[in-house]
Amino acid sequence: MKTEITLIVNGEAVRDVIEPRTSLADLLRDRLRLTGTHLGCEMGSCGACLVLLDGTPVHACLVLAVQAAGQRVDTIEGLNESGDIKDLQQNFHARNALQCGFCTNGMIMTAHALLSESTAPTRPEIREALSGNYCRCTGYEAIVDAISATAKQRATNAGAGK
């Protein structure tokens, strides 16, 4: 038996008929072709599938699409199109915090959520926020540097009235 759901994905209403067991990650990737939501461990450990569900980072591999019905889902594609993460992307690039890139989208989703809640996170707070993300390539220092630099730039820009 299939279920009809409606949700808001990257600002647009989406209606689909799905199997109740369909994960949010599978809906995004397979049905909506939003492949920036990566599937890694499929156990909620690696963070590659992170999306924002009503502004809160969630592992899309662990959330059933029917659980997201009626809610807002923001993916890396949506944040990219809106320009909300341009500075994060630039700082990840400048500090070589993206290497193979598989975990990068989840890292940026986590960083975006953190910087939405805290305008000046400390390095330990950044590390704590990243504790749900796994990277095999970079080590985390460059990632922490990129997020810290973005926070400082945003504070400088806010102070300058930009």
C-alpha cells in the first residue's frame, strides 16, 4: 500500500505517492533527483545524508519520508541556490577542507545549522557540532578552520553593516 505525502523541499511544495518504508534520503535522491544528499553508512553515523528538517539537521537515511510530511526540508542544493552557504563553500575550498567531497555536503549542512544558532562558536563547539559527521580524508582541522573563518567573516560583515 502506498501513501501520498506532501512536504516543502527547498521552498517548493512536493507531492508524491510512496511506499511507507521509503526513507527521506531515498525520496530526495531517487524520486526528486537531489543527489547532494549522499548515502554512506545508512545507519546515521557518518552524516553524509544530513538535511535540515524544519531547520534542524537530521540524518535523512534514518527518517522515513512519511515522517517528514507537512514539514520543510532543505538540502544542500537548496542552500546552494539561495546563496546561504556561499561563504562556507568558499572557506571550505580555501582551506582544503573538502578533499574527496563525499562528506562535504553533510559537513556544510552541519556548519550552516551551527552558524544559524551561534554566531561565534568556539573551536570546541564546532568540533562538538561535527561529532555526527565522519570524514576519512581531511582530518577535521581544516574543516574546523573553515567554519571558524566563516563565523568571523560573518561577524565582521554584520559589524560593518553588510
